[in-house]
Amino acid sequence: MKKCFITCAVLGIFAFSAGCQTFMIPFHALKDSVTSSQDEDTKAMLNNLSPDMHGLAQTHDENDAGVAVIKNTEWRQFDDDVRRALMLDRPSSLSPYPVVDD
């Protein structure tokens, strides 16, 4: 059983590494044929067709602002969770006297 597993693993690694190289050959040939006859400005434009976009609907600045809002919200939620876990969000109920909130 161990021999079979090792043989399958070695053959799988060999097939995967050989398959990846042959899979990428048409894409390299296509890229070379598209950009070989253009000047440098055209190549730069073709390599980055949407320089100001970071996805389909957002620019880099809009994406960064959205990430900042999410991180801020997550940290505030984390702070609330820690206060609840440490029981710091309400006064102690062990006192026999009423506790006044200011």
C-alpha cells in the first residue's frame, strides 16, 4: 500500500509539473505575437488596459476607503466582544445596593 501511494505521488508530481509548462506555452506565444510588433507605448497600454481600476466597479482609492471602513467596524465589534467577555459592559450585580449610572 505504501509503495502504491509513493508511486502515485511521484507520478502525480511529475504529471503536474509537466502539465503546467505545456499548458502555458500557447499563452506565451499569444503574448509574444500580440506585443512583438508594437512600440513601447502600445505595449505599456496593452499590458495595463485599466490603470485606475481595482476591480470592475471601484478605483484603487474607493477600494482602500472601503477596506478602511470595514477594518474600523471590525475593530469596534472586537472591542465590544472583549468588553462583554470580560464583563466590563455593565455594573456588577453582586452589590446589594442599587448602582447609579451617570
